[in-house]
Amino acid sequence: MKNLNLMLLLLAVSLAGCKTQKIAPKPQPVAQETAAPSKAATAKPGSVSSKEERFSSAAGETSDYGSNRFFVIMGSFSVLENAKRLKETLITEKFQPVILVNESGMYRVCGNSYSEESAARARIAEVRTKLPKYSDIWLLIRKQ
């Protein structure tokens, strides 16, 4: 009888110690921001999306856009570090980018600025042709 009780006790202890171990799921990577507003993503091929808003140069940015009102936006981000990363990439590609920030806190990476809308639209067409990876660039118009 003692042997039976001892066997049952050992069996209960061994079963209790063999619980299945739950393995935590792998963390999902943080989704990267897209470099274009949703409006541009739905634009027809060849068309240029545009948006009018108030903005200023981001902290630490020196820009000389003077009276220019039309800006070629290469990317738009809610996180400044992402905008800085694109700016560095654009510098290596011979652009002279400037980071702008709008009233909502969105960081716009500007590749070029113009006083005439037609010149800005022509530049967008040129960049899209020469650098297809920037096919989602768009036109920002400074609100007056």
C-alpha cells in the first residue's frame, strides 16, 4: 500500500512538473512610415498630388526658400528621425533637401522649392522619370 501511495505521489509530482511551456510570440516589427501622404498613393499615374498648408523650417534647419511658394516633397513623416534619414539619402543623390514642419507636426522633406507652380510640376515630372523610386513625390503649396 505504501508503494502504491509512493508511486501515485511520484506520478502526480512528475505530471505537475511537465506543464507545457508557453513560448512568447515573436514581436512584430514596427511598421515603417511611408514617404508619401495617402492622397498621393491614390493619385492617377502621371498626375501630381498637391496640398496647401502652413509650415516652417524644422528646428536646426537652415533654408533659403525666400518667397518660394511651391515645394517638391520627397517624403512626409511623423517622426523627425525618419525625415532626417531621408534627407541624408537625398544629399547623397545630389539634392539639397530641407526638412519642413507643418502645424500638425508632420515633417516634410523638401527636395526643391520654386516661385512658379509650373516649374515645380516640371521638376516633379523630371524626378519621377529619372528616379522612379520617388514616383510618389508631391507638391506642397505654402498657404498664405
